[in-house]
Amino acid sequence: MARLSQLKVAMGTSIFFAAFIFAMFLSAIMFLLDFSLIYSIIGTILFILFQYLIGPFIIGASSRLHYLKPGENQWLESIVKNLATKDGIPLPKLATVPNKTPNAFVFGRTSKSATLAVHEGLLTNLNKEEVEGVVAHELGHIKHKDYIVMTVLSALP
């Protein structure tokens, strides 16, 4: 269990340092534009909060996600449902990415709002067991809340 607590500390530290460096950069720019220091800090905090809130939308738009309707891909839905039930996590939203690379990723702000995005290349190039392994790996990110780090860090740029 010590490793899990160390991982959580490392994830929190990563988010803090990335946000801190970005905050310093944005505060310096606002200060150079002749804003007072307090307004620069308040503006930076509001900007980072805004980015955190819209981060999932930015990720979804930039990767051209297609959210699956119930029954649209029953094979993938059943795999995700079975694995999520075994892991005791909420069922994520499912989406496909129109990309031929064999890849998948998870993003979101909470476990209940997480999205599992699967590249079309993964579904066409891998067999059932391999797809199931990738999906299990991605659901592990939901279980351990790793996706929050990626959502925050991908929203900052």
C-alpha cells in the first residue's frame, strides 16, 4: 500500500508544479502588461480553474471524439461493462477516435464523468484479448484517478 500512497503524492506534486510554473508564467505576463500583482494572481487562479473546467471539452474537440450511443458497438460496451463491474468503478462514457493508431486513453474530472476513448486502429488491428487488455489498463487509470493528472496537464498548454 505504500506504493499507492507514494504514487498519489507524486501525482499531486506533478499537478502542483505544472500549475505553479504555469501560474508564475501567466502572472509575469499579466504583471508586465501593467496589472497589479494581486490582479495578476487572481487572474491566474481564475484562468487555471477555467482551464480545468473546460479541459475535457478541449481534449474531446482536439481528438475529434465520436461518443458511442448505447448499442452502437455492443462488443466494446460489453468488454468495458464487464471490466468496470469487476473493478468496482462507474461505467465511463465510451468514444472512438478516427485515428488508425492502436491507442486508447481516459480523461475527465471525476470517476463518474470519465471518458474512455478508443482509437479505431486499436479496434481493427488488435484481437479481442489484446483490446480487453488495453481497456483493462485504461480502466485502471480511472480506478487510480490517473486521468485527472493528464486532464489537468493537457489543458494547461
